[in-house]
Amino acid sequence: LGPTRLRGAYAWQSVLDTGAAALPFGSDWPTVGVVPPMLGIYAAVTRQDLHGAPPGGWTPKQCVSREQALRGYTVDAAFAAFEEESLGQIAEGYFADWVALD
């Protein structure tokens, strides 16, 4: 990619800093393979792989908070799909899938 283009790759915090209405994440992008949501949240927050590389995270200024990463997979993903009136949050009248984490 080169250093100039690399600065804009997966630049999540920079997107938020522009005032973007949403930062949607997903787990079924065919161009990068299947990314389980929990791994996607981990990567967005730490900017590291499961082995902790690179130390300090890849372009760490682009990290997002746990809350923002979760929002990316829920509310913001629903917004990007034009489904914000029926998906993306646990609320009356919304479709929901439940996951229990320990």
C-alpha cells in the first residue's frame, strides 16, 4: 500500500472525527474473509491480532472504544442497512439475537 495509503486503511477514529453519522462494522465482508464479531471488536479496540502483535497496536491512534466497537456491530450496522427502525438495539418491537458472554 505504501505509507501514504496505509494511513487511511481501517482509519476508524479518523472516520469518527469527521462527524460521520455511523461507523458500521460487519462480520461477513467477502473481501477480507469471515471475521467473527468478537474478534472484530477486539481488533477495533486494540488494533492487534490474537497474539498481541504488533505491540501497542497497528496505528494505535485509530483505536476506538469498546462502546464504539459494539455500536459498530449493532446500531451503526443497522443504520447502514437502512434497518435502524427494527434492528441494532434491544428494544420493544426490534428483532433480536441474544448472546451470553462469560
